[in-house]
Amino acid sequence: MRNVSSTWAVVLAGGDGSRLRDITRTAAGEVVPKQFCSLLRKTCLLEDAIGRAQAVASAQHICSVVAEQHRRWWSGALDSVPEHNIFTQPKNCGTAHGILLALLQIERRAPNSVVVLLPADHYLSDETTMVRSLRTAANLAADNQGLIYLVGVEPDHPDPELGYIVPSEQRRDAASSVLRFAEKPSAEQARELIRTGALWNTFIFAGSVRALLGLFEGPFAVTVKTMRQALDLAQSERIGPAALELLYAELESRDFSRDVLERHEHLLQVLRMPGCGWTDLGTPKRVAETIRSLTQVRSRVTPMDAGSRARYLDLAWSLRPMRLPQAS
């Protein structure tokens, strides 16, 4: 059984949000990555994700991976995160390198720990269901340190823009092995995947530090070695700031799901999470659909106070001048 003192939570917030640039552009023309935007709340999506992390890890063990070019947005949103737990990349080089950077830093401090990885740019309406799944995943990872547990949510419609996990069994009471992934299938394929029990991939997972780092063996072995060396050099006041910059200047962007996970299905287990209003807000259409569902509950979009609007760009207000796409 998991000991909360040995569990770490890492919130991934280094993305550039390029797919939403049309609705996350300020009046001055600056594009704000979606994790630093709000959705009818006084908090931004990154702060909401930090709140989820607090359900599975102590305050001293909550971390976030960010990019230096976004500092003006994350510096305030991460007030509750210890400064030495903010892992700053010189630039965004994809989720694979961001996760690797976090794992290597945690390995130095707590090599026997369990890590829960969470995206910073998702929305869900039922936090209780999500927290229950996060805790279950962390417990399983602590008890089975050679395996990695993904959280998959039961789809409520066939979305061809999402990733799907195909489990070996359709059960809620236990984890199932992963047969394969299906990334952005056609609408017809998505319907068939759902019919056979496939789940939306939330990109939330838990595993021991050793198991997660083991995923990077093989094609990423050289990168692991050079990143370890860069982190060693980063301890030096004289050359520390330049060590990671030199490494990141040579890195090509790599996606964790596509370039890492999909080669290790035999090490993966998936937990089936009931529908909880989850969405990754990955396209303007999904943002609009989420806002529509919220406003139907609230009867109308409630304006945030002036202070909140000044602090965060509200995705709901960004979409107001646009015609919201009709639900399909």
C-alpha cells in the first residue's frame, strides 16, 4: 500500500498550446498557452491541476515541468509549489524530454518513490472521481513497481481527435493490460473502438521512478546519459545555467505517448475511470463544447471580476465573439 510520503506528483506545463492559438491570443496579439488560461474560474488550468496533485502527494513532493519562455505566466500560478520543485526547461522540446527531466531530478532525491504524472491543461467536472482514480493508480504503482498504470476514461462519444487505449479486459474493479494505442482514429474507427471497450487516453499515469525511467532505455539511452551529466554540471554556480541550455539546443521534440509509451505496452496497465466530464481542451471545438455544457448548467456565462480577467485569459470570454459550433 502506498505511503503518501513516498509519492511525488509532477504537473506537466511546458507545452506551447499551438492548436488553440486562435482563441488564446490577447488583445496585444500574444498567444497564451492554454494551461495558463482559465475556464469560468478564478484559477487557471495549471492551478487546477496542482489542486489534483495535492490529493496524492504532500506539498513538498508536488513538482511542475515548465518552459523558460513561459515564466511570466507560471511564476504566479506556481506560488504554492516549492521553488526547487519547479523544473524549468530552456525551451519546450516535447513531453518526453520534460518527463525525463523531472524523473532524473526526483531520482536524485527519492530513487524509491512513486511518481504520478498529470497534464496541466485539462478540464473535468467531477474532481472526486478523478482523485479516486489517481489514488488507486498510485497505490497500484507502489505495490507493483515494475508496472506503469495509465488512467483511461470511458468515452461518451466518438471523438476522432483524441487518443484511445485498447485494454485487454472491460472491467472497472481492476487494472487491465494494454493491447495497443489508437491515436486520432477516424470517426468510424472511434465508434468501433468504443464498441469494443476502448478508453480515452487522459495522459495521466503512475509508476515507480525506476519503472518510468526504464521506458527511456534503448533509443533514449544517450539522451538520459547526457541529461544526467547536464544536471550534474547544473550544480555549479559558474556553468550551471548554461548546462541545460547546451543540451536542449541539440534536442529534437519528442512526444512521450508516441515515442516512448507505444514501444512498451507489455509494461502498461490501464485503469478504467467512469465518465467525469473530462476533456483535454485540445481544439477550439472541444473548448466550445465544454463551455456550452458549463453554461447550460449555469444558464449563462457569468462574467469574472475585473481582477480575475486581468490575471488570466478566460477561454469562455475569448470564444464569445465566435459562433460556438453546434454539438454533434
